[in-house]
Amino acid sequence: MPDHDQVYNRQAKLYDRMTSCQPSLLPAILAIRSLEGLDIVDTGAGTGRLASVLAPYARTLSVFDRSEAMLSLTQEKVSALLPADRFHCGTADHRSLPVADSSADLVTAGWSICYLASSNHADWQISLEQTIAEFRRILRPGGTIIIFETMGTGTNGPQPPDFLTRYYRQLEETYGFSFSLLQLDYTFSSVEEAAELTNFFFGEALSRQALANGTSVVPEWAGMWTLTV
């Protein structure tokens, strides 16, 4: 498996190109709540996959990530959609966000808490507890948390990685999140692009599978966990 820290710091544009081949997450988010006029925090923002669809609706939008390379692309996208006085961008960890208490209506986190809450880390439960507590701290009463994570790539059905299943279970059983399954297949422009873009992020096995299948579509499953506080 490729080193994702290196991907996020050195290959941000390639990552952005890959995720742009998936469907928009806006319909799934709007099914949870209206976005009009909300103060929104998007943490683990990456290259702005969520931020760019939230920005046109937001009263204010604050985005955070640990990678400055990723954030530079997010800032470029969102600056074209939202005036500077309504948009803030900065480096931060999920567990310590530079946001005032009870100041946000919506917190989103896409494919990022998993790096703290993988059971490969001995302290994953502590990190998850700190993350959820931080999200609750910055939310107003009635605010919403929406978390997206992988449920499997290149599989015929959802097959979440073993090292994330305990994290997912805790979201539901310990913290009271509701779960929805989404199908977010990658639709690349060609078989060659499918092989290229799956290889750099997911590794050679998935790349070879794309070539063997001779298809530009790579199945992708995602979980969406939501909680209103």
C-alpha cells in the first residue's frame, strides 16, 4: 500500500484528479439537512472535495487539514466560490480545531478520521473520543456531524478494511451515529487512466485488476455516518 502521507504532501494534484472521477456528495449531504446559511467546518478537507460543494451554500466555511499541499488546492477552489471574509483555511488536527465553542452548525470529515482511528494504532479509541468531543464542542445545539469513510474499493459489494471495522462500530454503538451506505464508483476516462490513478493511491493489485477487467469504472463503496447533537 502506498504511503498516504507522501501522497497528500507530494501528489495532491494527482489525488484531486482521482477523486474528481467520483460522483458529487452534495445529494447525500442535502438528504441529511439544508445547507443554506450555515456556519460550516470541514476538517480533513484534503483538496476540497466537500468544501467546494458546501461553499455556495455556507454563511461561513472553515476548512482544515494537516497537509498544506492539499489545502492550497482547497483554497484555490473555495476562493472562487466564497468571499474572503466568509472563508478560513488552516492546518489543524481533528482533535484540536482553532474554532470557538458553539460556533458551527455543521462539521464534516471525509476519509480522514480513519488515519487516527485505525485499530493498527494502540490509542485509536482515545483519538476517536477526542475527535468526537472536539466536534461536539464547536457545534451549536442542533448542529450536525457528517463523517465519510471507505467501505471498500474495487469490490463487488461493501468490504470495509478489517482495521477500520471497530472504529465504525464505535461510531454507531458508542457515539450514536446513524449509518448510510453510498456507492461512489470511480468513472475514469479510460482503462489506462483507471490503472494509473488506482496504482498511485491504492497500489499495484487494484491497478492490475483494472487492466485485467478492461474497464474504466472502479467500484467504490463509502459509509456516511451522521449525528445531530
